[in-house]
Amino acid sequence: MSGNRRDEERPGLFGDRRPTESDAPEAPPAPLADRMRPRSWDEILGQRHLTGPDAPLRQLHDRGIPTSLILWGPPGSGKTTLALLLCDVPGVDRESFSAVLSGVKQVREVVARARQRWSREGRRTILFVDEIHRFNRAQQDAFLPHVESGRIVLVGATTENPSFSVIPALLSRCAVYPLSPLEDADLRALGERALADERRGLGDRATEVDEEGWSLLLAHAGRDARRLLSTLEAVVDSTPPDAGGVRRPRAAWIAEVCERPLPPAVGREEHYDLISAMIKSLRGSDPHASLYWLARLLEGGEDPLFLARRLIIFASEDVGLADPAGLHHATAAASAVATVGLPEGRLALAQATLYLALCPKSNRVDRSYRRAAELARESGPLGVPLRIRNAPTALMRRLGYGDGYRSPHEEPDHWIPMSYLPDGIPSEASRIAEPGVQGREKEIWAGHRRRTRGFYEGEEGR
């Protein structure tokens, strides 16, 4: 007991008095992007196809009709803002959490509370799940019966295509509303609103941004409202006021604040959209667009070895024999990137990209292989003809392995007229490889026909 008394008598952090509520540390100020979040439908900028007076989301809210839905759009397009406004429905309780921070335990707790409200009061629960694509199948399954029964109204937000990230059973019970990236005019209006708002924004720090400064800010934002406001706040905070008390950030300083890598393509769909754009530009022989998309991917943090692998695939799939050197350039670029890494490896990738964009294109290799694979599946496991079987032992040779085989190298033209396909494949199906006429392809096939006298094209029969 004496020990406890000494502890009670020992002066503490607040001296000899008890701490009061005013002694509690103040919460850190919220970021500008959070403070400027629209709190009413009239404050929303952009997404007019969803938020206008006659638009679907506005109508759902105004009529007080809670329904399960998913908001799908890029970062900083207003998903969370719209979700919070939609959840503000009289007579319905709201729960919210982020799939990044929550797990199965939190899901079960929310479901239990929703069930209690329904059974005791007949009240439904609107559940807002941010980053819903982060939930795995089991976690999403936990919502399903309660969404289906109507006890829970699910409002999800995701940057990834729900077709890939939400289980089909849950997706079929939710309306999906795609959001568009914000236009520069809307972003600038939002930034100017933040500079003028003295209560929630930066209006207490008189700031003037010139046209060049706005151009830099908007370009850096990449149509992302949160990114714009975060950058604007950093610029204002780091710019001292002049003699008149006005902050006038110079374009050079804004450019320095903005100088950071492009956001990586973290979303599955965005990742593959950028890759698709690069491959289609290569296929279309557009060197300018091909380099642009390569730079977008590299500067956004894409794995350079992944890009090198894509170039190797393209070299065979879309160039092929039209320019066999394309595959050499692609594999050399992959080797260079693996050897020197970044940033120097970017030049090897750029060189290979330019070569593949500029060289002739042919997909005959790809089409020929697909035809061969289809024939192999349809014909089944036909035996290898005895004449071309391996014959390493005397027993195998006595059984006829290798009988009738002649090495082409023993002939004057290094070729003999012989079929190497299984005997069960009819001659009309045996012409698998498709001749092409692009670039070197035409020359290669013409040489083959001269050497083989057209035997494999059926010009002299079988």
C-alpha cells in the first residue's frame, strides 16, 4: 500500500493537478483534400452524368431509395464523396470501413450489428466498403446473404474493374456506376475554391497562382482531385508571403514540388490497358505512340523486365519472319535491362521498341502455331512414324525404328522429298505453316520453295 501511496503523491506530467479535457493533445489537422470534400450534392464538381438533378445517383438519394451499388472509377474521381452522400438516407443506419484495414472479424461484427437492427427495429444498414476489391472471395461471400435479404445495403468503391475484382454473385446484386476522370476545368475550379475558402481551405493564406502555375499543377494532378489538392497544399505551405502578405509561388518552384514519378499502374485493368495500348501501337507501326506508352509504364514504376518480356512475345507474335532480327533486338534488350538495370536500361527498351515499331509486321508464326496446336488436339496422340523415331539400341533397330530414314545432308541439295508428319494426318491438313509476303518473310518462303521444289506446299503432290 505504501508503494501505491508514493505513486499517488509523485508529481506527474501535469504537476499536482489532475489532467483535464483541455490537456488532451489536439488532433492533427486533416489534409486539404479531406477538408475540401464536398458535403452536399451542389458542391460536387464533375460526374454530371451521375450527380445532375435528373441523374441516377441524385435521384436515388433524393427519393430516399437505398440500393446496393458499386462506384468504380480512378483515384481522386469522387467515389468516397458520392458514397458518403448516398449513405445519408433518413431511417437507415450507416456503417463504413476500408477493406485495406478490415478483415473477416470486422465483417462479421458489422453483419451481426445489422442483423440486430433488423430484428429489433426493422432498420436496414447501409454499409460503405472502400477499396472493396481488396476483399477476398470469402470476405465478399460473407456479405452475400445479407445483401440478398436486404438487411444490408452495400455501397462499394473500387478503382479496379468490378468484373475482375468482385465475385459474380455479389456483382449481380449491385448496380455498377462508372466514374470518369475529372476534367481540368473542374479540377481548377476545385483548386480555386480551396484557395478562397478561409474555413476549410487555404483562404487564410492569401495565395495567387498564375496561368503557368495552374498548367503545371493540372498536368501533375493527372485528373486526380486528391493529388491536385495535396500538391497545392504543399506548394502554398512551402511558399513564403511577399511584403504584401501574398504568396505567389513561382512556376519553377511548383515544377520542383511536382517533380515525382507518375503514379504506378496499380490496378489490374489500368495495368493491362497501358500494356494493350503499347502493344497495339507497336502492331500499328506507330513509333511515337509506342515510345509514349513505354515511357508511361516505365515512369509509372512498371517492372522493366516485364516490359522486356512483352517485347519478346511481340517480336514472335506480331513480327515473326517478316524481320527475324526483331526477336534478337527484343532478347538483347531483356539481357541489357537485366545487366545494367534502371535508369540506363530504359534506352535498351526504347531501342527495341523503336525497332519493332518500324519493322514490317506479320502474324503468320502465331497463326501457324495455332493451326498446328488445333491439328494436334483433333488428331490425338498419333504415333511417330518408324522412319523418324530415335534408334539408339540394336533392339529398336530390329523393330524397324529408323528404317527408311535418310539424312538430307547426304544429298546434293541437302533435301529429300519425305513427309515427317504422322501417317494418319491427311495431306490437305498437313500444310500447317502459312506462307507470308511481308518483309523478309516473302524471301524466306521463296527460298524454301526453290530448295524443296514446292513439295511441302503441295505443288508436286504427295
